[in-house]
Amino acid sequence: MTTKRDLSKSRILLVNDDGIDAPGIRALRDAVGNHYDVRVVAPLQEQSGSGCGLTVHSEFAVEKRGERDWAVDGTPADCVKFALMALDGYRPDLVLSGINNGGNMGNSVFYSGTVAGAMEATFFGLRALAVSLSHRRDGHRHFETAAEVVRDLIPWLLTHAPEPRTFWNLNVPNVPFGDLKGLRYTHQGTSFYTDEFAVEREENGRLWYRNVGTHSVLTPEPSNSDDLVVDGDAASLSLLRMDLSVDLPGAAREAMEREWNQFVFGKPDVREPGTR
């Protein structure tokens, strides 16, 4: 097992989608910066909802912030790629993406720039954790609660390798740390946010709309779904897969292949491309 002294030398990359000046990433930096070798490479501006988007056909600016921070005028995925490919062979032991201002549970994970930061790290074979603070409480935003959970989890994350092509997704309820009702392993739920479009203005014959939907819809779920666990004031930790394929029994796959080849090639037993 890796020693505590070794862990203190671990390299940790911080990224987010709320921007380099957001309170969530500052809370995370404050919590772990004195314990590990930390670098921050985060978007210059908010990139919420950017998902796995990349800046491909245009240039982007990078601002150096101090000795170990970089602000990238791009997406969270851009930030991870820049950190790993442009910073002199830098390779972190762990990538932390967050702390997002709002939960990333249920269907939200498919749109989340926070989750995308962890996914991009996973493409490079790195350990990664996306972390978000739920909105389901009014008043003060308890980023320090999520930061404390992450800080205490890091030694475990550094010494337990996940399955290949997987990453962790942590969601923390917006309550003081002392009010947390534990940490549970969960699965991704199916909740979603409503889409409501309102006209913002009319200009040059065009109507400009904004999606103003903010209401989260909870769907019927087993008790260990991420949404219900967080709604009950416990933190939710899910292991998500990059491989979205559905695994079917061999007999079912072979039956479908016979049907497909019958439809496309006129014979059910085609095995080589181009044959009829």
C-alpha cells in the first residue's frame, strides 16, 4: 500500500466548468492545496452545459495565473487536454473536476461540463472524480462541505484503482458537513430538468430565446439512485462507465446478426464484408 508520505507528493489537477474564479474550485483548492502537488487548469469563463465539447476549428487564449494556475478560454475538456499535452509532459495522479454549483445526477451527467472534465481525464487513463454541490437547499452554498468530503476521500481514491474506462461522480447535498447522513454508493438516476423557453428580445426579424427551465423532475427510482440519496441529505458516489454499449447474451447477438445480414446481404450467414 502507498505510504502517507508518498501520497503527499501526489499530483492533482483541478478543473471545472464554472470558471477559474468560481467559489467551488476555490474551496477545493483551499481544501487540498496544502496537502498535495496541485495545479489548476480551468475555463476562463463559465462553461456549464458544455458537455464533452471541444474547441476544434479556432484558437483559444490561455492566461497564466500565478505559478501553478492556467485559465483557458475553452471548455473543461479543452482544459484537461491542454494540461496533459501542453504543460511539459505533466501527468497527474488524480483529476478533480468541480466543485460544481449544482448537482450532476440523473440525466444531467450527459450535459455536464463538470462530468466531462472527469471523462476527458479517463480517456487518458487517469483516475478522475467529478464533484458537485446540490441546489436542493436555499440560502448559503456549502462548498466547504463538498470540499471536506473530497479531501478525506483522496487517499482512498489514490490507492484504489477503478475499473478501466470508469470514473467517479460525487454529489453532495447543500448542508453543513455535520448534517451529512453519510456517503453511499449509488447508481445514476433518471431525473431531468424541465425545458422552458422564454422570448428575450426581437432583433432584425429574429426572436431570441432563453431556456429558463430550472425545475428538477424526480422520476420513480430505487432507493439507491443518486437523486434520492442526495435528497435524503447523504452524499452520493457513483462509478460511471465510458462504454455505453449494451452487453447482450451471445445467442441474442447472433440472432440479430442473422436478421441484419438477411435484410442487407440476402443471406443470414455473411461473415466477410463485401460478400453476397
